[in-house]
Amino acid sequence: MALDALRRRSATRHGTTRVVRGSRFRIGAIVRTAFILLYLGFLLLPMYWAAVTSIKPQEDLLRDPPVWWPENPTGIHFTTALNSFNGWKGLENSLIIASVTTVIAVIIGTAAAYSMARFNTGGKHLAFWFLSQRMLLPIAVILPVFLLYSRYADAWFGFTLVDTKTGLILLYTVFALPFTVWMMYAYFRQMPVELEEAALVDGCSRLQALAKIAWPLAAPGLVSAAAFAFIFSWTEFLFAQVLARDSAVTLPVALAGVVTGFQGNQYGEASALTMVSLVPALFLGILVQRHLVRGLTLGAVQG
């Protein structure tokens, strides 16, 4: 009898424990779900509002209560923004500058990272020194860069780099290199060196081993580094605002011109340019998301 009573009390206690644990699990799941939904709303609601505003007729822009979806969507804001506010020029310049910057940063950054990982170039602290340069605030160097581009480049080389795509490409490459070098350095360090040594034994040169062995194996890291370099160059505003005036104006500068320089109500044009500026970054993220996640997880682990 005493044994049966003990078993009943034990079963009751364990049952109560399971109920308490189940209740805690359900409460935790509810809290996590609510937090995720709140976070998604915080991220997606501004994007939705910009998308809706870009297709609203002019009379619906400031209506109270607000119009969450227009009855008669229009594309006139896209046409006006692209044709009248340097939209096409900004889009073309941004694509050229971001693409060229990405290619140069990946080539130079990969070569530098491979040299540091395989030959210990610069010692063990050079890679961190590269990364520390990314911590420098752009506002701290914008005045020296402007003087260098506007005065000294003209005095030394006979031409100015202000308001040129070449000037922005050089500057963006300098700022995109630190993260590219750091990511690829970590990736090459965790890559087995025996594979390249086998290629060297088979008669490959060091450059052939890099091109045929290291680069294909480092493809996820290359994609991640290229994506970050492109997005940085695509979204950078401060340098472009100061150094690009007319011929080299980028899309963020054109968008700022719509927002700050409008006469009357031009929220539709600003929202239209916002949606145009989101397309390349979203397309790139969707296209390389598998390689991007793999490159971030593998390339961040040092062997």
C-alpha cells in the first residue's frame, strides 16, 4: 500500500512537471512568434508603404484616412522620377560604379588574402589591420579626399577626380577592400593546403593552383565578398553626395535630390526611385543567397 501511494505521488508530481514544462514551452513559443511578427512588421511595413505610394494617384497621397491600396494604380511616378530627376543617369552610374568596384575589390582582396593565408605576408596581424580600416568613419576623411581629388589630382596628374566615375570607383574600392580581405583570409585559412600542394606536385604553377583549386573551392566566400562589396557601393551616399555633382551622380544622390529639392508634393517620385534602388540588391540577394549563407558560415571559421 505504501509503495502504491508512493507511485501515485510520483506520477502526480511528474505529471505536474510535464504540464508546467508544456505550459512554459507554449508561452515561450507564443512570445517568440509575436516577436518575429513584430520584427517582420517593422521591416516590411515601410517597404510596403513605399511600394504603394509609388503607384498611388496624386490625389491619394495625402488623403486622410490614408489609402492602403489605390483603386486606380498608376506608373506615372516612375516615369517622372526616371526622366526628370536624374533617375536613369543615377541608375546607370550606380550600376557601373558598383559593378567595377566589386570586380576590382574581389580580385585585389582575394590575392591579398591568399598571400597572407599561405605565405604569412605582413605577419599574423596584417589581416586585422585591414579590417580595422573599415572602422574608420567616412565623415572623418571626406574633407581630405575632396581636397586630394579637386586640387592635388589636378596639380599632379593634370585632371580632377571630382564628379567622375573613376574617382568614386577608386574610393569605393579602398573602403570595400578591408571586409573582402578579412573574409577571404579567414576562408583560405580553413581551406586544406594539401590540395594546392598536390596541384603543385602535378606541375601547376602557384597562379594555376590559385585559379584551378583555391578559387573554385572558395566560390561561396567569393560570392559573399562580392555581394557585400556591391551592396556597399550601391548604397553609399556620403562620398557620392560630396564628390558627384552632375555627370557621376549616383542613384542615392538622385533620390536625395527628389526628397530634399522638390517643389510641392512629390512623395510618389521619391517612393518610385526607392523601389528602383531596391531591385538590384534584392535580386542579388535572391540570386546568391545559398552561396551567401555558406560563405558567411564557412568563411568566418578560422582553422
